[in-house]
Amino acid sequence: MKSTLKTILVLLTIFMNASCEDENPLLGEWKLSSWHIDIEMDLDNDTIKSSNLLDEASCENKEMLTIFKNGTINAINTYNPTVKISKNGDKYVFDVECNKGSIGFATNFKVLDDKVIIEPNGEEYHFSGKQLTRVFEDAINIYNIDFTEVIETKDLVLSYIKE
């Protein structure tokens, strides 16, 4: 009887540990849901403005991050349009070219508080439980009308939601 009880307790402990690991909300697939630039645009001419390029450009978005419990993260089919923005007075002018093919990466990560830190370069994704967000500061150059001078920069904010 004692050995049966011990066996049940051991199996229950193993099951509980395995269940807790599988419930980690960070693990799994995350789809790119927003490619945000702090400029409203209506590139698809539907009269609805958005600061999310995914809502406005016709480029196909298949970007997916996958986070594994072994401490690795990979990205496939990275969304990578060529975006050129100029400014004429107060008006922004967009030229978006959809690139064919895909770019990807695989690397290690660590979790620190609410951040997923990519190794070895220390780039960060912020984790809110329902969303992963990555900010590229001053990543978008805004040029004068003839593209000879950068006149301002904007942050690029990528947001991912759990699939």
C-alpha cells in the first residue's frame, strides 16, 4: 500500500511539473500583428487611416516568432518591405515596395522580468502576457522631398500576438 501511494505521489509530482512547464504563456508561436510607425497613413485609399503598415500596405505578412522552452527563439518569413518616406510641408509621402523571399533567424534568449532578451546582442522584446513588443528607436528615416537629407526619424514598433 505504501509503495502504491509513493508511486502515485511521484507520478502526480511529475505530471504537475510537466503541466506547469507547458502553461508558460511565453512559449509557442507569435504572429506579427502590428508594424507601427507614428504616422497615420491611408496607402490603400479606403479612407481609413492607420499608423500600422500591416493595415495599409498590400505586402504579405507571414512573420512568426516561435519561442521554445529550451531557451531558443526563431523567426521565419520576416516581414521586410522597403519603406521610403519623405515629407513635403506637413504631408508625409510613402513609397512601399513589397520584397519577395524571406529572412529569418534563430538564437538563444533569456527572460528578465517582463523582457525577452535576445542573446548575444541584448535586443529586447517586452512581454505583457498577451503581446510581445519590440521597439527599434529612430529606425525610420523621414527625408526631404528629393531624398537628399534626413529631416526626422520615427521609432518602429513591432507587436506580436499569440497564435
